[in-house]
Amino acid sequence: MKNKTVVRSMDILNLFIDHAALTFQEIIELSNIPKTSVYRMLISLEEMGFVVKGNDTKYRLGLLFLTFGNLVSSRLDIRQLAFPIMQDLHKELKEAINLIVREGDEAIYIEKVDNYQKV
């Protein structure tokens, strides 16, 4: 059985996939979660560092997600396997080389070797 509060909290966090910043009212409208529940969840998410409330009163994802993202990225074995090959390609082609993985319908960049030329 799913924990309703956890699922709803994740629903709120998932809103930030398509929106960089949201007001309290926008979160309520987009999530269809009752106002009091959204309020309680945002307080908890803010205390834990998952969201931050800016001076403009809009909520944004917290830097904690950067930490999680870096952990996931650094723990992907494919990066370690591909990186030497990417470096060889970079030396040969003198161009940026990107490693991308598919996540559902999304493309996620997980490694990059920069090019020599300025764009």
C-alpha cells in the first residue's frame, strides 16, 4: 500500500520538473492537493532542504537535489566504462563528447568531455 503523504509530497516535487518556481497557490492548483496538506508538506520539504522559498515567495527545488543528482551521476557504472573512450574521441575529433542515457521519454546527460573550441 502506498503512503499517501509520501506520494503527495513526490507529486509536489514532480511539479518542478516542468516549472522552475511556483507560488503556494500554483502548487495547490497544479497538484489538486488540499491547501492545508500542501502547506504542511511544503513546511516539511523546506525544513529538509528539498525546496526553498525565495524572497519572491516562490518555491524552488533545493540544492539537496544537486547533491542527489551528483551522487546518482557518480555512481553510474556506464560513466566509468565510457569515459576513457570519450576522452579518446575528444582527442581525435577535437569536439565535445556527451554521454546520454534514456530515462523513459527523456534524454539525460550524464557525462561530458568539453571541446577545445569556443562557441
